Amino acid sequence: MTVVLLDPMRPTMLPMEAVGLVGDGVEFTAEVPEQVRQLLTLAPGADVLVTTDSNHPAVRARVAAGDRVVEPPKVPGDNLVEAAEVMDRLWGYGAWEATQTHRTLSHYLVEETYEVLDAIESDDSDGLREELGDLLLQVLFHSRIAAAADAFDVDDVAGALVAKLAHRSPHLGRDVVGPIDIAEQERAWEIRKVSEKARSSCLDGIASSQPAASLAAKVVARASKAGLPPELVPAELEAGMVAEAEAETALRATTQMFIERIRRAENSARAQGKSVLREEDWTDHWPS
């Protein structure tokens, strides 16, 4: 007696271990697609039950009775496929999702990126896994918006990435034994990147929407790498970057103090059994 568990995402792909078990006919659970039923012979009372639902009552009963379970091997990326399908379903009947645009979602993309960085700085493995998932959601969301506009879809995004990696990493097409030379790898990457972009300036491709300080630093770094003498970097640009860094440090410190005061007020009110703070709760517990 055997249960053959098919992958719901690829139900027509029979596990190799089950090939010799289904020739004399099988039973199906109700959710098995018609295209699968047409490939196999229905035989009520057969020793083999074919299903895509591991929690089906008939499956649980057979497993409890000692039936062997044959299931497909786990394929890396299966959960990514499922995530894309979930995003598609959300788009199909989610009122809020279907109203979003690339622009309305852009601030979420920035926020999620910073949350990933926080998890990295905190050396928080569980947090990083969660935050990377939130960042992945943004990729899926933007891809779904583009698909609705017939621009591209998530497969196009993944395909473009694979093509880029394959082109910039020539060792992927060779039988490489052991680690490759890092300098060689970086050199090949840069050479092929240049051949792809056909840029007319060393500044092409710099994201202009990034904060001014990081934009200035990137421009200086690119120009310096292209051979610009250090003395030609404008003094006011360097002074501006220093001033920006100092202002950033001061604002971050002030904000941190503000955060700590808010939390002290919340903790004090919570100690009194208050779950909702009113204006007087803030002022009563605000440090002088």
C-alpha cells in the first residue's frame, strides 16, 4: 500500500520511485488535476493513492495504517515559485494590492532595505531571514505591477539576472576545481560589465536618487577610479560631505535620545496598566 504525493506546482511530474507502482491503476484524491487523471488509470480500491494534498483525510488514514509515502524530491527554489503564486493571488483579489504602483511602493522598498541592514548589524539570523523575505516581497510586487502593464514579469526579472551572472562569471561555464582566484574573478566581472553597458562616462549608472552624501561619495569614488587627481575634487564638495556626516551623526544621536524618552514614557504608563496613552500620560511621564 502506497501513497504517491505529487508536487502541487508540478503535478504531472511523477517521482521516479513511483513509476513502477502506478501501472496497474490508482486511486485519486479529489483535488488531483484532470490532466493527471488522464495520464493514469483509475482503479477504485487500488493499493496506490495519488494525491497533491499531504493533509487529505484519506492520506492521513493510510499513513496511520502504515502505508509508504513516495514524494517528489525538494527542488531548490520551490518556495520562491510558491511566493510568486501567492503574490499573483493577492493581486487577483486584494483591493489594496491592485491599486499600488511602482512609485507608491518605492518608500517601502527603501524601508525594507534599511531593516535588512539593521538585522545584519545586529547579527540576527532569524531577523535577517524575515527581513529578506520582506525585501523579496517588494521584488515580487514590483514584478506583478509590471506584468499587469505587459512590461515584464518575475520570470523576466529572474531570467535577466541569470543571463547577467552567466555573462559576467565565465567560470560558471567551465569545470572549475576548487576556488578561483578572486582578482581574476573581479577582473572578468568588470571587463564584461563594461562590454554590456557601453557607457560613455565613468559616472553612468550611479543612482541619483540616493542621499546626497552617498551620491557625492560615489561620484568621487568613480571619478578617482577613472584617474581623476585628488586635488581636482572640489573643496566645497569635500567640506559638504564632512558637514553632512557631522549633521547625520548629530541628528542620529538626538533621535536616539528621543526614542529612549518615548520608550521610558511607554514603560511608565504600562506599569500603571495603561495600554493606550493619552496626551496627559505623555506629559506626566516625560523627563524634564
